[in-house]
Amino acid sequence: MRHIVALQAVVTAASSDREPTAAELDAIERELPLISAEVELLDAEITVLDRAPSEMDTRRIRRARRKVLAARRALTNQATAMGASA
């Protein structure tokens, strides 16, 4: 049996081995309200997967959707404002 191996050693670390940069951490922090709102919506949708949604479930999903839309709007407006000032 013949093994195939790389002819050269890896010079740089794999991208999965490095820590996030400050810019990446800042981007995550800016997007955190949207991420949290999407998790809340997903949680509300998962709750009703195996049963018919009650009126309370419907309200929770609707409220979570509005929260996601508001977070997206805020993030978009923030990005637009940053682009206009640059």
C-alpha cells in the first residue's frame, strides 16, 4: 500500500487555529443584538414544531420576528451611517 503525503511542511497555521482579530470581535459585538433576536425567534419557532401554536405562541413568534426586523434595520442604518461618514 502506498501512502500519499504532502511534499512540503505546512508553513502557516490553519485558519481554524487562530484567534479572532479585534476587527472580527468588533463586528460580532455590533451584530450581537441581531444574533440574539434571531436566536429568540428560532427558540419560539422550535417550541411549536411538534404542536399547534397557541395564541401565546403566535404572539411570541410575531414579537420575535419584529425584534429581528428592528435589529436588522438598526444594523443596516448603522452601517449606512458609518459608510456615509467615511
